[in-house]
Amino acid sequence: MSRSRLILFLGSVVGLVCLVFAQTQSGEEESPEQLRLQEMARFTIAMEQIHERYVASGKKITYEELIDGAISGMMSQLDPYSTFIEMEDVQTFQETTKGEFGGIGVVINRQGEWVTVVSPIEGSPGWDAGLQPGDRFVTIGGADARGFSVQDAVQRLRGIPGTEISVEMYRPSENLSFSVALTREIIETPSVEPHEILQEGVGYLRVTLFAEDTAQRMRRELTAMSREDVTAVILDLRGNPGGLMSAAVDVAGLFLPNDSLVVYTQGKEGERQKEYRTQARPHRLNPDLILLVNRGSASASEIVAGALQDANRATLLGSRTFGKASVQSVVPMPDGSALKLTTATYYTPSGREIHEKGIEPDENVSFSIRNWLLSAEEDDMDPQLARAVELITGTDDED
């Protein structure tokens, strides 16, 4: 916004406020609109005082700097997923949503003052370094990360593949501080691992994230399992940080009838905004199904888990999921900056809110994130998987 247009706008606000105060003095009851204008006047007066009177080493602060700071301050009062993206950062933000990027391979959010790990992406530098859900970024590239927005952290963590970034971390669950140097890579991992046959009739399929081709890859694996006389499938969503909403709906559609409700969003006034339904017939295999979930299962993983649990189509086993299921809309601003604003939250078909609550499994089997990561690397005993095999084969009934 140019200085002349800004001055004109501020003059208009002041004029409206004078009218509001005149009406207030006349004894008229203040309307919500009048109260809003009074608050705008308070903001405008503060901005003008700062602009005209603030001195720091002779530096004159600009209106643009004040407005950017004010918007950032407003966004900081909201949830961890809402943020102000300055004009010079918009292109970087757009690049990070394309699915292939140079980074360390962790999904992050903000909890309180700290940017934390939701889940590392399997096979990424973050995964190989042993980062775990709940780990806090204390410094990123030498910069104090306390108070960083998610966008601040993303901007520093991502970069040219092959370059190195050092981070200091704190793990609350173990009261452990540690430092690690990570080499950025192109993060492009297959979303579905090849299936395994655990024993006669029992297949195992791990989904690491939800990408455009996830449902297609899963369909191929289910078809292959059907040729191997599989009648029961253990679907592993542990450590899956989510991904595309459309992929979650398509994956759920492999196991639910056509036009089944998978999830819906609810906005500010409590109205149901949009429903997401399956759009194809389920896979012909139609197996008995157990879903493995843990604290690292987030977003799209929780949507699939909630839908299949509500439909009594699958038994959930493991531990409560992360609880990240909100809709962020990117609102462009006239100067090229943007607001990334939470505008709705997701609900399971039965009306359970996922965001900040997570999905509770039907059977809770304790297995820490740390031990799960170690078992994946060293092929050690996995009690959650072992219990799933017992349930799906009925061997636990023999005890």
C-alpha cells in the first residue's frame, strides 16, 4: 500500500471514529460496528504515535514495517498453524507445497513458544538423525528458535540439497538436550512400502505419507495380496504425518462403500462447511482390517483412522494419534504477502473432533515412539504389530 493511500485510509478511519464518538456522546447505544471502529481508532492512534515519535539509533520506522509487525502480532494470538507470510517469503512457501524440496524431512508444528516435531518422514535426514515426535527446536542454524512461527522454522530448515543445517533440540519426554548437523536432501519418498506376508492369509502394508499416488499404490498392493490368498491386512499408519486430503479420502475408499462419508469440516459458526465422500467402489479383496496408529500418526492418517473406526470397518490398535486436523486457507494480501489462516476443523463421520484431541485406538498397546523407531531400524520385537497379528488371526483366544 502506498503512503498516500495509507494516509487516505487512516483519515477515513479517523473520520468514522469521530462520528462514532459523537453518536456515543448523544446517548445512543453502541453497536458492534461502532465498537469495531473504536478499536480501529485505538490501533490507528498507536501506530501514528509510534511512527512519529519512536527513535532507535536514528532509524525511522516505516508504515510498512509497523503494519507487517501488527499483522504478525495478530496472527500470533491465534493457533500454531495460522501465520503471516511476508511478501518475500510467499514464493518460498509456494515451493514448499509442491512435494519435492530440499530439507531435513520432518513435519513440524508449534506448541506454546516452541516449534516441535510432529513426525519425521521415514528415510529422511531427520529420520536418520533419530528426531522424534515432540522434540523441540531450540536453535536452528545458530538462531534462537524460541517464539519462531512454523513458517520461520520452515524457511530456515529448507534450502539447497547438499547443504548442512545445525540444530539444537530438546526432548521433554527424556529431559534430553542434544545437537545434530543435518544435510538437506530432496525429500521424495515412496508413500507405500511393498507388502509383506506375515503368515498364511495375513498381509502387512505400511503407508508412510499420503501423496497423489498413495491410493493407486495401495490398490496395486492389495491386488497382489489377493493373488496370495490374503484375507486379513494389517495397515500400518504409525509415524505417518499425513499429506493430501484427497489421498486420505481415496485410501478410505478402498475399504468403504461408494459415497461413504469420510470426514467433514466445520467452520467458525459451527456450520458444516464441506463433506468429503468416497468416489469409487472398494477394492475387491475386502480384507479383515487392523490399523496401527501412534503419536506420530497425524492429519490425513487420523482422517482415515477415524472414518474406518466410525464405520466399524477396522480395529485401531496402538496409541492415541497426534491431533492435527485443521484447514488452513491462504489469503492473498494486496501487497503480495499472505495470511495462512485456520478456517475450519475436521470431524469424523460420527461427529468426533480430531483437532487437538486425536483418535483413540480400540485397543491401547504401549510402545514408545523411541522404541518404535529403534525397532524399525534393528528389526526388533514390535509389541503393537505382534498384538495385531494375534487379534487378526484369533490366536489370543487360545490362551
